[in-house]
Amino acid sequence: MLAVQLAALLGGGTEDAGTDAGHEEALALLDGFDDALVDGLARVSGERADAVTALAAAFAGTPLADRLAEAADAVVSGSIAQEHLTALACGRIALYGAVHDALLGRLDTALGRERAEWPPTPGDPAADGSASSGSVAGGAASGGSAVDGAVPGDSAAGGGVSGGSATDGAAFGGSVAGGAVSAGSAVGGVVSGGSVPGGAVSGGSVAGGAVFGGSGTAAEAGGAGAQPVGNMLGGVRSWLRELAITGWRGVGHDLVSAADQIIEALLGVPSLRRLAVLLDGFAAELRACCPVGSAERLPVRRWADLWTRAVLLSQDGVLTGEPRPAVTVSGRLLVLGVDVHEHGTAVQFQVHAVLEPADGGRSRLVRTSVTVAKVDTIAGSALWKLSQHHKVLLAALAERRSLEITDMPLLDSGDLVWDDDRAFVSKPADPLAAARLCLSGALAPAVPPLDRVPVRIAEPVLVEGYKVTRDGSFDLGGAVLAVDTERLPGCGPLTPALVRASSACVGLVRWDGGQWTLQPLAVQTKVKRETAVVATGDWALGPTDPKAAKAEARAADAVSVLRERAGRLLRR
């Protein structure tokens, strides 16, 4: 990223005046609706009733206009049905999708980055051009703005999850963001799983709904005694309706506990784990704040994001519908870095890379992820032990090598469905050198409709020639980019001190807290007076720092102990 590119991203020209006005207008609509959820939709009046009506009015002239107007009238009159909440969730995410699209478009323009188009869904009105730009695909904005000039949004308020984004719980308070999920390993008898955009689960579940070497239907995956999927989703919708009517201030332990049985049932169906992980994280946050009524400050935007996403994912056919075909790709994978998303009960290692196709086609930006279940006692460098069955991927991270992949499934979202058997470690590949040579010309992937939320933006960039300010930000020719070192994972050697001493950085540009930030993945810095590259994935095969290795050796091996105990239980 050059100084002129950063200046263009941060704004400062007259052409940005209109987008800033649209930004404020869009956020005001979202804030008004989110505020109505604080005390619940059962007692909406005055300004909050006006806010719900204003959200519906913003969609005048779009395919959602009639449904949202009906929903707003129902809320004001106190006769709220499930379909009304679904319509409001669609309107909210459509507006937020427009905010996301404007933000991402601004970033792509500043970087000169070309992005693939999301393929239209067969049967979608947008596919034949009959819908307006505010249409909804799968319950989310399929592109375009719901409000004229609606642009940059704001991140979720409240604390984010360690190493992850401030919304969707770093993929674990919400859906698992991007990539494959390892299905089959267990910790304490809990099978690791989750899901991804499109529902990709390696080793036996769904990829965009399609199966890669596993069972075909959710009912079959759930076993003979499983509840029908429709009943499970209906239970989810009922719980979410109760939340919206009660409001965050009315949430207590009884209401939160009502979701436990639903979540347990969802976890038993691989194709529904995306929703299960979202509800698990959402319920855990609500439980931690109970009684919510006495809390001084609430993460209003964040909880509204999670509620909206859960409502949409619980609709029939969204997670269990027809599969979206995935192509297979072969070529060289140049790793840029790994983003670690950690939650109390799960962890995801999301690798960002550049794929150079074997057929000589254009390079493209891709992601691949491995997600496993965990417990709170597993933390730090021990997290890597949970993914030891992905030895090829971990070796590439730890040794900083490229990967050769053969016939690896690639989803439209740019996520590789990882399979160790289709990859092998190749030549050394420095992440900064790879970024310098390949990043600028790589084609960026399209964004799935349900993932068009501003805080999910995470675009890899290379930043060089900067000065580090007193607060740790990067000053690039007078343009200052905030650096988010709070996202640095505890399972790697990269620390805020090393980032402050750096001279070059590969990181993810994000939109969070109402501003653009940079999350470091790898830096060129001074270590013992020598220039070295330090990356978040350097400890994928174990700590290389002697002090960290000794500390890990002294500590009890929580992973081994839990697996041994789980084995005992299963043998009984």
C-alpha cells in the first residue's frame, strides 16, 4: 500500500463528501432500529417506533418495500409475527450490505484491486435484471444501496472476541468465516466442526451444501434419532422471536438457558453447525451479562448483528438448500499469513494466500481455514495441537514454505476446502516477498451475500516505508493508519513491541470502530539487533522461542489429558 493509496482510502477529496453524508444517514437508520431492540419490540413507542418505520421507509421502491412496511406496522401495533421479524432482519442486513459494498468498493478503488462478481442465484429476480439494486438474495443485500449514497458503516459496539472481528464473535459468536472445517477430531468427546460461507465442511459434510466424501442430507447426518431439521429451525426462530420481543434489557438466565437444548440438537447436524456455533457464542455472551438489565453499557450493534444473522440462517433452506457448485483448482499457494479466531469453545486458523494456478491463469486471493472445538483451558501455543491432523498446512506456516495443491475444491467465496491429502509442502516462500511480487495483480474473491457486513472486511495488503507513531499507528507519507495489535493471537510470537519496531508489514485492512485499521500477520523487524521476519503462524509446529518452549513443557498438556479422559468415557 502506497501513501497515495492510503490517503485515497482515508478520504480527503471533495468526492468523499457525498459518501460521508450517506454514511451518517445509513448509520442513523441502523442505530435507530438497534436501539429499539434494547427494550424489546413489544413496547415500542415514540422515537423507537419512528426508527422502525424509518427503516422500512428507506426501502420504498424495492422488492422489500411492502413486507417491511407491513412489518413496521405490526411492530407499532404490537401484533408481531415471525414473518415480520424475518422481514426486518432482511431489511437490516440489506442496508448493512449496502454499507459493506460501498466500503469495500472504496478499498478496492484505493488499492487498484479487481474483484470477482458474485454469481447470481438461479431463480433470483436479480439474475434476470427484474429487481432493483436493493434486492435481497438469500435474505441479504445482493448488491447496491438501499439508501441513496449509503456508505461506510460502523463496527459492532462492545468487546470483540480474542483475535477476531467485533461481529459474529470472530466467527465463533457467529458463523465460521471462510474455509473448511475439520470434522472428525474430538476434544472431550465433542466433535470439532462448525461451518463456513457456503457451508463447507471437510471430511464428510457440506461444501456450499454439496458433500465432499460424506453423508448427503442433514437428517442422515444427524442419525436415526435426530429431530427433523424443520423442528430445530422452528425452535431457533421461536427463541430469537422471544429475544426480540423481550429486548436485551429483559434477558435473564431463564431465557438464555432456553437455547441450550436447541444448540445441542443443532450441533448434531453437520449442515446446521454454522447456526449452532453462532447461537452458542451469542447465548454465551448474553449469559455472561445476565442480568442484562443492570448492565451499564451494552454492545447494542454487536448483538443486533448476531440476532439478525441468526434469524436469516434459521430460515428453511438457507443452510440446507441446494448446493452451490465448487470448482477444483491446482497450483502453487503462497501463504501471506494466518488469522487466528479464538472463542471459548472453538478456534479457527484462517490462512490468507495467493494462488498461482497451474494452468497459467491469473493469480487470485484465497483463504483456507481449519476449525476445531476446544475448551477454555486450552489456550496459547497449545491451540496448534488441536489441528495436528493438518500437518501439511501447519508445516507450511511454521517453515514459511509454499504449498502445491492438486484438485482442491474452491468455493465462489474464495475459500479453499482444505484437504491435506491434496497438498504438499514445497519451496521456501517469505510472506513479505510473496506480497511484494504477487499481491498487487491478484484477483480478489466475490463476497457472499450473507457475509456483506463491514466488520467482516479483511483484505491483505503490504505496507512499507512507514514511521511508527507514539500510539503504534503507521504514518505513511502523512496519512496515518491505525494498527490493531489487540488482534495478535497468543499462540504466536508476534507481539505489539515487534510490530512497533517493524519496517514492513503484511496485514489485513479492516473496518472497525468507525475507522480503517491494520491487523498485522507478518512483519520485518529487529530481533536481537538483526533484521528478521516474524509471523503469527511461526509456532504452528510448536514454540521456537526457548522461554516459550520451556513454559509449555512445564505446563500440563491440556489437549492430551482431555483426549485421554474423553477416550475413557467413550470406552465405558
